[in-house]
Amino acid sequence: QVQLVESGGGLVQPGGSLRLSCSASGNIISINDMGWYRQAPGNERELVVVSNSGGSEFYTDSVKGRFTISRDNVKNTVYLQMNNLKPEDTAVYYCDAHVFETSILGVEFNNYWGQGTQVTVSS
């Protein structure tokens, strides 16, 4: 079993910045894709950005140039630096990881989600 623990959400004024962190722990062999999704009230969960183990990144158009994903593969941690935040960025942000892990069955490949962290952009 793998756990993802997020931190760094909060309340910020428009134009401000926040940095989210997500650390994975457990019987991890390696992590393939890691990324961030968000869900605003009344909306479906949407992809914000994803990074694969090869270093490729994909950002949704609305955050390009403002958000930056980074990974520390030694610490199994992914970060999301969010700059120039806008009210429409308000949402619960979820970390997502696709993990190769060991179990009693051998090696498994599973998808895990963090618990979510609230980001509120408001004056």
C-alpha cells in the first residue's frame, strides 16, 4: 500500500503564489506519472499538470506560464508552484501517482490519490 500526503494549500489573494507538495510513501519501487488534478464545487475533477518519469510534462492550457511542476524522485515527492493565481484557480487540488510497488502478490502497478488540499484565491 502507498500513501500520498499533500500540503501547502490555503487562502491567497489574486496574483499571489502558493506551493503544493505531495509525498509518497510505502513499498515503492518506482513512480511513473505524477501529477495534479483539481475539482471546483459543481465541477468534475480536471487535470492540471502531469509529469512522467522521463521528464515530459503536460499542462492544461489555463495554467500554462503560471504553474510549474517539479519532482524529487529520490524523495518520491512532487511539487506544484502556482504563481499569479486567479479566482478561477480556486478548487481542491489532488495529487495523483502511478506507482510500481511490492506486495505479497509480487510487483503491482497501481494508481493512488492524495486526500486533497484546498486552494482558495480571493480578495
